Amino acid sequence: MDSSALLSRVDELPRLPKAISELLEAVNCDNISTKEVSAKVAQDPLISARVLRLANSAHFGRSREVGSIDEAVVRLGMQTLRTLVIASAVIGAVPKVEGIDIAKFWGETFEKALYAQELAKRSGVAPDEVFTCGILHKIGDLLIATIEPELSHQIIAAVEAGGSQQELETKLLGFDSPSVGALLAKSWKFTPDLVAGIEYQRVPTKATPESKFASMMFLADIIFQYWDDDRDHESFTCWFATQANDAGVIRMDMDGLADKLEDLRGKGIEMGKQLA
């Protein structure tokens, strides 16, 4: 099965319900008022509930619980609310897949999204858009599990045994999960920057033109996979600066990065558990 065969089965990929599509379009409009956003979100009880759970999570939460969408807008700001709405809508649009621990899946997804967002802040890249890219970056894994469940199970088992996910996907499917995820993000009308961030997350240096989003996701994955808890912060900074340079990231503020990432650690995992 190759990528052209996948494209012929594009109708099997999940589609955004019209109401959710309209909601995303509304919250991404620069001219919309906070009152209009609140009203739009409140029309969907499931998304409203997810947004409030995220708003009250360890990462976004404050000393007092957010009890309404109106309050979430005031306390978190429009851009953060947009991000939470997108996250909630995407989670609701993607079906649960047999054989995949969905709480673990979304936990790891949000964890890396938070890391990528922090790296973006330090690199002059749009942090909230990178966070959205992070929410979508593993969506291809779910799509492969949906349309090719047996091969997906083989790949998961082989990766757990130490195999390369990239090599296994290419050998068994003829394409990889980032390219499938990028295809879905494009069909959902996300920005070209975000689509490229998903597509080139494993090899950001291959993106043409360069994709800073892909570099942020690549580095977030490295942190998630390889950061040794026993490594002191000075050693981490030296190690990570080399990783960033290899990913094509020339400018990043490293001051206090290890402390900040330590503070973020585990918050994405908790967010995933609350939403799955």
C-alpha cells in the first residue's frame, strides 16, 4: 500500500462536523468579540465541558476554578481560549481506536505540545500555533490504526520491542504517520505552517521552505524521549543546544529552560487523562 492508495481512501478519514468546523472558523477570526466566542462555544456542551476541564488543569488553572466560558475568556485571554477550543474540538472529532490507550496517547501528545510551546516562546515562533500543531502531531498514528488496524498493531508491537517507527511504517505501509496526519490537517483547513510542522516533525531539515514548527516538534519529542532525569541542568543545556543546532534552530533562549521544562513535566500527561 503506497501514499496514492491512501489518497484513494481519503473518505475513510474523520471529517470535522459542520458545527465544529464553523466554531473553529469563528474562533480563528481576528475580528470576533469575546462575547461572540463565548456564545459559539456554549452552543456545544461537550466542547464547553472539555474547554473548562482544560482551563482548570494544572497548566492553565489558577487559584480559583473557572466556572464558565465567559470567565475562561476573561481569565485566560482570547488566544489561549482559541487554543483550548481547537484542542477540545480535535479530540471530539477523532474516534477512539481499539488497541490504543487513548488516555496515554493524548497525555503524551499534550506533554510534547507543552514542551514545543515553551521552545517556540524562546525561539521567536508563534507559541499558541505551535501548541496546536503539537495537539495534532500524532494524529496520523490514530488514522493508521483506523484504516489499517492489523498493520498498526504490528508496528506498535515492533516499536515497543525497539524497532524504528519510521522504518516500519515505510516498509509495511509505504508512507509514514506524519504524512497521513499532515493530509488530515490540510483537509481540515489548518494553516500551511501547521501542516508542514506535522509532515516534517521527524526530519525538520528536509522541509522546503524551512519549517520552524517542525523543528519545535522534533525537539519536543527529543526532550520527551531522551531527557535523562539524572542529568544536571548544565549538562542538559549543553546537550540540548547541540540538538537544537542539528535541527536547524539557530536562535533559542536557553536561560532557565531546564527549570521551566521540569515545571511543565507531567502537566500534559494530566491534561490527557482529564480529556480522554
